[in-house]
Amino acid sequence: MDIVVCIKQVQDPDIPPRDFKVDEEKMMVVPPANVPPVISTFDENAIEAAIQLKEAKGGKITVVTMGGDKAKDSLKKCLAMGCDEAVLLQDPAFDGSDAFGVARALAAAVRKIGKFDILMCGRLSSDWSYGTTPLALAEALNLPSVTQLQKIEARDGGLRCERALEDGVEVVDVSTPCLLTVSNEMNNPRLPSVKGILTASRKQIPLWKAADLGVDAGSVGAGAATLELTKLYKPVFTGQCEFITGETLEEAAENLALRLRADKII
């Protein structure tokens, strides 16, 4: 069973709030110093799901991402976890791509990789949380898609998947090839082993540019974006504390109740 997993590298969501900064003029998040970017949370669940399917059914896992040189670190981690091959899409033409531009580039990369049974993504990215790219990718490749999965079971001729819903679980049978998005309920991603890290360090990661993929530069990048970002800022939250007192605890409680009633809280 051959699987392609698309991942995204994001700023570490666990950084302290004081270290999160936004450049409002450039409308971009400022990467915090000495905090390396990480694989988006749900994408790690997708990687783990792919590895578990490979361990059960055999096959090959190829992981793909778009980004700069730092993205190689995330790809190396995927290789160390148990993926077989990795590809980095890197080209100035990709800069500023929205979800649909990214999907066009990823679709071209998947076509270049060749035959596959499953295309996997995390259900959302940890930064913008749109969840748009996987569905746009399925549309670009004309694939059936099933989202928000908490379980995948390989069966003859296809897969049986369980979708996590607000009020229960939906069971879906889907034929392959298909696109699946994985939720965190499915698994706990493994840590790379020392052997895996050493093996991954020796692997070469090819760089594919727009020309290598046959992608028209006009269909990706900021110029092709259909989403316009008009403002990006870090909201400022303020609070006010007032002590309600009294000569006795009973009087303080009465004063508090009167104040809450005056403010129409009770």
C-alpha cells in the first residue's frame, strides 16, 4: 500500500504567548528567536497513521511539503519516524500562495510521484486552521475524500473509515486511490528512534521547483491568491478588578449581590 503524506511546517504552537509577535505592517507572524518550527499537529497524526498502515500492509510512504530550507528538518523527522522518501517543493514562485495555490503545487508533485493508494493530510493546520488545502487537493486530483478520521481499516478493494462527529461517529467505506484527513483521536505519534534519526540524516531530499512540476508560475504565488488578507494583529485583552468589601462577611456578600444585580449579571 503506497501512501503519500502532505505536511506543513508551522511555528511551534506551544511557545509562550509573550513570545508570539505579529508584524502588522507586513501582515505576518514574526518567528520567535531560538524556537524552531515544527510539523503541524494533525499532520504528525497523519504520518503516524500512514506508518501504522505500512506496518500492517507493507508498501512505501512518501512525504511532501512546501517551504524553505528549514522545512528539511520536518521532512527529516518524518523519515526518522518511518517514512521512506521525502520531497521539498521550493521555488520563489510559490511564495505567498493561498490554500488553492498550495493545492495546485502539491497536486503536481503527487502526479510526479506516480502511483499511490492513499493521499493523507492532517485535518487542519496548527496555524491558520482553515482545513481548505486537503479538500482543494482532492478536487485537483479528482479523488474521493473522507475527512476528520479517527480510525482507518484496510479492506479488500478499499478502506473503512470512522469520522469523528460532534454527536457521534460516521462509518464510511471508500475505494482507493483516495484522500484522507486525520484527526488527533486516531493515534499518538511516535518519537523517532536513534536508528531512524541516523538513517534519516544520510538521506538526500530532492528539491522540486515549479518548472520541475510543470506548474504555471501564474497559477501559484501571491498573484494567484484568491484570499486577500486585509489585517493581521494580536488582540490586546484588558481586565479590571474591583474588591467588594463590607464590615462583615455577610455585608460583603450582600454588597456583592447588589453589585452583580446592578450590573445585570444576576
